[in-house]
Amino acid sequence: MTLTEKEKHRYSRHILLDKVGEEGQQKLKAAKVLVIGAGGLGCPVLQYLTAAGVGTIGIIDFDKVDETNLQRQVLFSINDVGTNKALAAKNRLEQLNQYVNFNIYQEKLTTKNALELFQQYDIIVDGTDNFSTRYLVNDACIKTNKPLVYGAIYKFEGQVSVFNYNNGPSYRCLFPEAPEAGTAPSCSEIGVIGVLPGLIGTQQANEVIKIILEIGKPLSGKLTMFDALNGSQFTVDVKRNEEQIRIAQQINFESYDYDYFCGIKQDEDMKQISAEELKELIKNEEIQIIDVREPHETPKVEELKAVNIPLQTIPNNMDKIAKDKKVIVHCQHGVRSMNAIDYLQQNGFDNLYNLTGGIVMW
């Protein structure tokens, strides 16, 4: 794929590098990279891949920009609040580099769309923040034989690795079993220092560029961990586990329940209610709605008249929860509310419904 004279000028600092040159820049232009999640990690990944001249970049994210995102998701401004993240990212990135093609998918990544989507790209970048999606992404990469550039953040610490590259290990090789549900809270539950996604996301972008250019040593078989508090990092070896690779290969992917595998679904009999069903229920029946998020979290839906009982305070506030009517429990995305219901059911409640997908589906 040839470069125009204007592109040669734009990427001149790359072309001057003996390990890149014009041929390497042509490889970047020809490459197709899918970034899953345009959040904390996805923003710096997208910025640097766009600046580097990766020719086609896919962005998948069903979430909308929230004001609390702006502390770390540096692609967005206050004017983007309420806009789908994939769309807002595309609008901003097109201003950074007019030579890049962007494909956006304003939807959730699922077992129904992942395989077809991954087949359209050369490299997959994981910018997600939950274990069920990480396992889904890993298995889809194995089934489509795509390298996976992985990143994760937690408070002040981050991780980077490359999976499924040249017969290297996979995410399952590092984590053959999902952590117990509730033991690894998300950024919205426990917080994260704002610069950390930038530090980890730029390392992910660097791994993508190395793979495209076939230079250096990608972090295949290596996991680099960074501590932002003391500026230290160290790398550990990750070995390929053939049994775990075989598990991913043999999974009936489209019908596999990753939420259940990760323990998010504590009880298959847990009653669920959709946002549309709840809107009808409010009109016809007296109910109670419990919001288990932190008080500062948005959006707030005044018409719900929800009682706010943060998840960690549930044991001390069970007397505030009705037993003589239907009780709808919700959080942001439907995970913490399931944990709350699981606990309450163990303590005698049988009238609870989980708001499927959380309040963001309202």
C-alpha cells in the first residue's frame, strides 16, 4: 500500500527510523486493528494508533460518555457527555488524522457478533474492564487466530501482555480460573488514578505497532506489571498451557455463558426485569427500587424514587428493604445488583428482581 507525498511528510519521523522506513509505514497503513472499549485504556490506544497511521481502526463500545469518565478518558470533552463512546472517539480521532479509516460499532461485544467481527481485523486490543468479556475476547481470538494485546488497570497498578501470538500463551494460560465474583471491583467501584490508563494504554499501542512492523520483542509469554505509586515495573514469564488452549478451541462459543463462568450469575433462578418491563411495572404496581451504587454515581432517574443503599452497606441496612412487595435492585451495569440480590436471598428475601444490564439500559 503506497504512501502519498503528504503522508510521507506527515510520517517523516517514522520513516527516518531504520526499523520502520517507508516500507514499515506502508505496513501500518495496510493494518487493521480492532480496539474493544473506548474507555480509559482504549482512549490512549486509539490516539497513538491513529497518530501512527494505522490504516483501519475498529472501535466497539456500547457505553456512553459520563462526566466521571473525563478524569482519565482523555479523548472526550464535556460536550461528549451522553454520546456513545465509539462515536465520540471517531469524531475526535478524525480530527487527528484524516488518513485513517474508522469503523465504529455502537453495540456490546457478545458471543453472537465477536467471531465475525474479529475476522475482519489483524490484531485485537482488549480495553475492557471485566473478566467475562476478557475471557470472551481471548476465546474469540483463539478461534479466529488473531493476536490479542491485553491491558488491565487496578487503582495504581497496571498490566500489559500479548496473547495468542505465534503459538504463544493465551489469557486462559495466565488465568485458567476466573477470580471469585466481587473480588476484583471495577474502576467505578474502587477508583483509579487518572494517568494510569495512559501509561498502560500507550504500552498496548506500542505492542500493536511492534507486531505490525515485526520489530523488537512483543510481550508474548511475558506479563509486565507497573506500579504508578513508586514507578517500578517487573516482568514475569507466562507459559503456554495446551489444556487451556484446547478448552478455548472446543467451547461452543455462541452459546457459552461467560457471565456464569465468571460467577457473575450467582443463581440461574435469579429473577430479572428489563428496563421496558420496569417502566410498565411502575405504572401498575407499588414497588420498591434499590440503587446499590455509590451516591455520586450517575445517571440518576428521579422517577424511580430509588432508595440508595451502596453494595458494601447492604448487611447493615436490610431493615430498609421491603419484604411485602416486589423490590427491584439496580446498579450501573447489573453486576453489583446481582451480588446484592445473592446476599439478600441468603438472608431470607424472595421478592427481589435484578434490573438487567443496569441503569445504563434505562
